[in-house]
Amino acid sequence: MRNINHIRQSLNGIDALFDVDPIKKRSGNEDGVIVRTNNPIGADEPFNDNIRDIYTDKDYNPQDGGFKSYDDVYDDIDGENDHSEGLDDFDPLIEHGAKADDKLPLLGDDEDEEIRQNVEENGTDALGYYRSFHITGKQWGVFITAKGLFHMAKRFASLGLSNEIAFKNAFQLILSHELFHFSVDYALSQLEIILGEPLWIPKTKSELSKNPDYLTSEEKMANAYMQCRARTGRADLDIKGKAKLLKEFIKSQPAGYRDSLNVNRSNFNENLSRLGRDLISEAINGGASLRSYGLLSRSFEWPAMFQYRPQVDWRYCPIFILDGSHKSIGELPDDHVRAFAAIDTIKETPKFLKMLAKLPNNIQSKWVKTKSSLSIGIRTGHNFKKWPKRGTDFFSVRVGDAIRAHLLYDRPNQGWTAIEIGKHKEMGHG
């Protein structure tokens, strides 16, 4: 994938960017918890389009370039694990209040019922949404609602899961659906640059003559991708009863969304190709001439355009959790959702530095790389988790195969301090 700033510059040159009003009922302009974003400013400041390039760590820099053949990395979506080599999941630690425990705070019955009905009407997108990077003047990216998280976490809690694991499953489920919309946005942008003309159609223009007012083939494949990502091979997401729960969740959704249950390994790429053709039809209906597409279409492989394997690269897409209180990060009360998603700065105590100096040089280098990657986003490889054995607000992070570091979180000042580092067993990890 290419950096979106670079793509936007190219799109601007062919008039493919739109300054449009937010989608009705999905403004995405609320203050909330910024889970991960490459925007350097805070949540309580206005978002803008001057988003910097965060991929400055040479050890964590996605390669800029062409497509990887989907045939080389395709895994069975019918049940086989998808070991997404080369890219960990984005894996924030989500808690409800300062004191996290295994008692999941549930939504009120009326509120939960309202969300359930909204899912029946609007599908998975009732729990979050994606705003295109084709839109200027508003922050683009994936937006997941706190209420949506609670609703899905409540469903997962019915399987006997802890607070932490229920939220992990809920977050990954909603995120994967919305990230597929990002992959569609990205695919269209690449074709626009190739053809030299705009193809993306704002919803407000597209929906005028459509019922339903969304592209059914896109929602079908977004849910199908969500089903793929639900089977990642991760132990904490490999939950008994999850497949049945997910099936029931999808069955209740409207046309397009529920049709993902008919997608399987043998027809996955065929459905992606159909989505590509539907996107072209949308563009033509929106006024695109597509003068050069006829010749290109004869050898065009839409599945490769979506770049969904081994997974959609979340590092290129800003991700947010929206809190319904409309309060900024510093004002969130303890009974609201909080997400630990990235650690920009870590102070090191004299004790920590002394312990680190006693470790081999390669471990010291790994600590530097760990700090760098944590500043981009907490991932599964970090094995980031609360460490109550050490005390309140202590967290553990993996530095190497046998090395752990303990961090202390200062909630009032939202700062992190490295307290100690050492071998796995010496640090009390069994």
C-alpha cells in the first residue's frame, strides 16, 4: 500500500476529492477516544487533513509498491485459520473505567434493544462506520462507537468471556468490517489514478436513486471479510460458540449484509470481482466516462485490487472509538470506555536503566524497537496486558521471546514509565 497523503495528492490532480457534508446520522465529528491515528493533534482540537506520515521506523515501515497476488496468500475462509504473516493485528487494550475486572458492564435493556434494532436496519455499520479519504474538510478513517462495542461485548459475554476478551472480540469484529470499506476506497483510488478520472461517488449523490441506499455487494463482502478475520488463529479470539454467534448476528441484518453467509472459499474471488463491476456501474451512473476502462477491463483482476490478504493493513488508516458523551479524552469519566492503543513516550526510571544495562546488547536494541513500534500502535506481538501482580495500573509488554518489561500508567497525567525489565520468569510470568 501507498501512504494516503501521497494518494490524496494524486487524486487532487484529477479532481477526485470532494468537500462534502458528513453522511447523515454518521457525522464522525464527535470528540472521543482516539484509538490510533496518524494525526499529530489531540482529540480536543479540530481535525484537519494535514496528516503526517507516521511510518518513520525503518523496522516497521510498510513497503510502498504494487499488489501481492491474492493466490499466494489466500487461506480457507470456511474454517481454517488465517495466519497473517508479516503483520500483527492492531490490538488495543480496552477497559471500562479505571478499575478493570471480569464483570462486564452491560448496556441497559432499552439501549441494547435500540442498537439491536439498528443492526437489523443498518447492519454491522450500525456499530461503526468508515469515512472515505476522498472527503476533505472532515476527518477520514474508521469510527467505532462505544455503544456498538458494548453491544457486541455483551453478546460475546454470553459465551462466558471475561471483560477484556469480550471487548477484544467486539473491537476486532467491527474493525474488520470497516477496514474492508477502507480497502474498497483504496482500490478505487488506484483505478482513478490509472485512468486519470474520478470514480468515487459521494453517498449523498449516489443514494438519490437507490433503494437500499448502500451498495449491497460491498456490504456482503465487508461482512464476509469480517467472518474471515474472526478466524485469525489467535488463541484469545478462538472462542467456542463464536461461529454460531456470528452467524446469528449476520442473519438478522438487511439485504447485502446477510448475504455474506453465502460467500465461501470457492466463490470469494468471484464475489470480489462482482463488487468491482458494481463499483464501475456506480461510477458510470455518477457520470464517469471511463474512456480507458474498456481495454483495461479485459485483463483486470479486481480481487488483487482490494489488497485484503493477508489482511487489510490497518497501519494506513486512522482508527477511532467514539464516546457518546461528546467529551474529549481528558474529560472522560471512569465509567466510560477507555482504550490503550499506542504509547508515544515512555519515561525510564534509574532502576529500569540499570536493569536494562545488565542485559545483552541485542535485548537493549529490542527495547528501542519495542518503544518505536508501541508509538505506532499496540499489536498482538507486544502481548500488552494488565499486570495486577505488580500493582494497580501496572502493565506488561513483551520485548523479546523471553524478556518482559513492566510499565506504570499515570492516569491523572496519562503518562507511561518503564519500571523494570528482565527475563520472563524473573519478572513473575511463570
